[in-house]
Amino acid sequence: MRGEFADLHEVMAVMTTAFDPHYGEAWSRSQCAGILPMNGVTLMLARQAGELTGFSLYRVISDEAELLLLAVAPEHQGHHIGRILLDQFVAQASAEGATRLHLEVRDGNRATRFYEAAGFQIAGRRRRYYRGDEGEQLDALTYVKSTK
């Protein structure tokens, strides 16, 4: 189901538990609120029994789409919610005319295997993009997938 500004409180609760705070990958509420009204941006929610279990945030611009965030609450991980959200992103972006999909993830994040299993391929590396809270610098991997 599509999300909206009113869902940000729940989205932030999932994000703060799903992303390891050590790496600073979670977005702030103001970052999420700022991007939501932009053209092409969609927030999708996964719910079970009314409880928010996961979400995705993405944008489609012309023939390209970018998965900005995907998170599943830890207690709901391993139940295919992330895959459902990812498949929905791919299908919706394709339906809106996107032929090239992008995403970025920290090197070493276990999600790399998840994205690779879904057909995304490494397209590049941003050296020392992430900074851990102890000062270590970690690369970001950029992934792409064609919908053609």
C-alpha cells in the first residue's frame, strides 16, 4: 500500500530498528519528509495485522528509477517482506517506464546478497562513502538492473 506523510512516524520507527546506527545509513525524519513531495517519489508500506513491518522509498524519473530506502523491522526479517517490497519497486518502476534501476548499499552489508539474488549487478564503488561512528570509512556499492 502507498504511504504518505502521516506514516512517517511508523516509518522512522522501522528505520531506526532496521538500520545499524553504527554506519549512519538511516535517514532523518526531515530527509524523508523533504523528499516525499517531490515528483516521482513513492513510499510503499508493508503491513501485517495493521502493524508496519517494512517500507520502501523510491523515485522514478524518466526511464530511470532509484531505490532510496528499503527496510524491514528486525522481528519480521526472513519472511519475504523485503523481497515483496523489492519486487513491487521493480514492477512499478517498469510500469512507469523505467528501464534502468539503481540502488546503493554499504559494502559488507548483508543486503548485497539479497540484491544480487534479485538480479542487480554491481556498477560502481564509491570509496569511503560511509563513515562508521568509530571513524572507519566504508565503500558504497552502486547496483543496477535493466528491466528490458
